[in-house]
Amino acid sequence: MIENVIGRYSLPFAVATNFRINGRDYLAPMVIEEASVVAACSNAAKLFRESGGFTASADDPIMIGQIQVLDLPDLEAAIDAIAAGKADIIAQVNARDGSIVARGGGAIDLRARALRSTAAGDMLILHLHYDVRDAMGANAINSAVEQIAPRIESITGGRVNLRILSNLSDQRMARAEGLIRCDLLARAGFSGSEVAERILEAAAFAEVDPYRAATHNKGIMNGIDALLLATGNDWRAVEAGAHAYAARDGQYTSLTKWRQDAGGNLHGEIELPLAVGIVGGATRAHPGAHTALKLLGVKSARELAQVAAAVGLAQNLGALRALATDGIQKGHMRMHARQLALAAGADENEAHAVAGQLIEEGEIRSERALAIVRERRRST
Ligand code: MEV
């Protein structure tokens, strides 16, 4: 798959449970090294499930390919020439990419944007919109923009420099929403409505503060990236798109919105660009990704995007509910204690007991874990 390989590097492959999306049940495969993510995601999905599940949707899988044109004798005339030649250019792309056109995809639009007085002077930026069907589509769109570049030069009289997709795939958005009954939100020491209120306070914080929004969105991407890694998708592409979209209005903000309805129930929604595929790239070449897609049972890239949006929303709820009540360290400490126990030489069977003792004593440190394991060895 890549160059200069010296080995393989494996990560835990888990399954997040309880997802009900558009009336269908899903098990979400997740590959991630961070403790608590899968548990939090599954617990949060259960809260949504018990209140009716997620409703999700996704746009047609339209990628944007950019062509940068410089040294134009006349920028306005170039824009007019592109508008006049647009149908022919689209036909040229689709004549070459017959198999994707036969499946309902292919180039559908060509738009022009003028960027004036940049450090490199005026430039014309063309956006080729291309429906890539069930692929992530990087190869299809990159080939298409490279193919039409010479034609663009002859039509505009300019010089083409870059020809590459945009990861801000805002023509390929996915969204999910769902409700959590107020009573289900209760946690030791907090009523459901108190938790809902505290979650709304947390959401308001992320909406206005980029420092918080970055962490809030990182939590969302914990779930989405894990699903994308499991299914062989390019999670860096989706990360880039998500964060660029979060800053679309000039201020970086939260990817989710939370509100309370008249009955006190919490309502959450998420919307983000999700350029994902179920064919091409590593999705089929990597046996783990192949298994993950089989387990998930999605029939299209759009369906995968819907699941990813729901996973992101669930992950966000899981994090906010923990942060707005007990904090996240309590859950993390259990896993941390277990890791210390294993590192101190406890075997799989005794790790639970050693971790339990560390937590009970309130001293979650490696020296204490070592001492407990030694004591256990002496007494057996
Ligand atoms: C940790 O990986 C993710 C969180 O920080 C997300 C958040 O703060 O919302 C818990």
C-alpha cells in the first residue's frame, strides 16, 4: 500500500454498539488507541436509541476539484469563456469516465471564482463538481482536473498551476440529529434536567470560543476518525474538511448544536463535510477495512457518511455528559489503573483486581501497582 515498509503497526479494533439510524441498527467498527472512546460512544448511542434513534442524511457524493489559472490576459473575459465552454468541458470529462457516468456519476458543473490581488497576482479558480458515487473519489477528481487543464489554458489564455481536489468538500455534507429524553440523562448526583442544562452551557461555550471548540470538535472526530480508520477511509481528508467547515464564517466554532425542547428533552444535531467511500483506496485493499465494511453493512458511501455523522454526534454527547458532570478522569482512571496493573506484571486475570485496589486506595501510581503485584505474588 505504501513505500519503504519495514513492518506493520496494529491498533485495537472495536465495535461501538446501540446505533439506530433512520430505523436501522448498526454496529460501528472503530479503530482507535484511546481508552473510553468506544464505551462513551456506545453509551451515548444507547441514550439516543432509547429516545427513538438518529435521523441522518447525506448529500450526493460530489467532490470539488480545483484548477488554479494565472497570468490571464483578461480575467473577466476568461470567466465568460469558461461559462461558454462549460458544457463541452463537462462532456470531455464524462466521455473519458464512462463507467462512473454509467453508474449515475461524473462531472456535473464547472464554476469560476476570481481571487484578486493575491501575493501571486489575480487568479481564476475553477471548481469542477464531480459525482464520485461510492468512492471517496480523490483519484477520479484529480484525474479529471488534470485531464481538462490544457483545455482550460487554451480557452482562457492563462497558465494552469495547481490541479487538485479540495478537502473542504462542502458539496458532500452529512448530518445527523436525535433526541435524548430528559430522564435518561440523569447521573449520580444530577437530575436529567440538570445534566441537560449543563450540556447546553458546555455547547454554548464551544459555540463562541475557538479554544473550547477545538477540543469539542476533537472529541467528535475521536468517533468519526475511528470509524474512518476502521473502514479504510482517509480520515485526514475528513479532519481537514471538518475543521475548515467549522471556520467557514471566519470564526472557528462547534460542529454540533444542542437545544432543549419544551418537554425538557435534549436535542442534538451535527453537520459536516464527509468525503468517504466504500470502494477504492484502502477500503477493499485492506482486509481489516473489508471486514469493518462488511460488519457495518452499509450499501453506499452516502450511508457510510450518515453513520459517521451519527457516530460524531454520539461521541460529542458522551464527552459533554461526562465533562458536565463527573469529569472525564473518573472513567479514564479505571483504564489507567488497569494499564498500570498490566505494566507492573499483572496477568489478564489479576489486572482487574489490582486496578480495583489502586482505585479503592485512591493511589493510582505505578510504584503502588508494582507493590500490589509483588504482595500478590508473595501470598500465592
Ligand atoms: C478527549 O479525547 C476528548 C474530549 O476532550 C472531548 C471534549 O472535551 O469535548 C473529552
